Amino acid sequence: MREAPLPEFGITAERLSNDSYLVRVSGELDLHTAPQLDNELEGILRDGAAYVLVDLRDVPFLDSSGLGVLLAAAHRLGKDGFVLSGLGLESRRVLEITGADRVLTVVEPSIKGAPA
């Protein structure tokens, strides 16, 4: 039995207002792909972002490199300015084991059609 192929890594960023962004990430967020997310977030922060929602619903795997990028952005924007949504069980577990769940803000959607 063949396993389904992993989704290719991708990032899309959408400006929601002058200083708010939605960033959707897909694929594994690891040592090889974390620098791409870091570059995207750096660009958004340089553009004056005050609020960034990162949708991780299509991220099946998160390692320490990816977590480091998320923590660095959260440090720059503050707990209320950097929010994660759509975390899977494995990603939630990484946050719990490392204690990052006490530093990062994680939300679930309350509006139909919002990122999970």
C-alpha cells in the first residue's frame, strides 16, 4: 500500500488591511522549509505588519526549525500580534512539549470559512 505523497511546501500571504496579514502555510515546516517562511514573515514585518494570523492547517509536520521561526516572529509582534490557527495534533504536541504553547497564541476559527 502506497502512502499519499506529502503536500509540496508553499506559502501565501494576503494583506487584510494596512497592518494585518493572513499567511497560509502548506507542507512540512522543517529545517529545509523554515527559511522560506522566515523570509516571508520578515518581508511582512518590514512592510509594517502589526497583526499576523498564520494558518497551519495544511502543515502535517513541524520541527524545531519551524518552531523557531514562529517564536521569533511572535517575539517581534507580541503575543496578541502573532496568532496561529489550524494546528494539527502533532504540531500541538510540539508546542506542548517545548512549552511554546505558553508563549504563542493559538486560536480556533469561530466564523464559517475562517482558517481552521
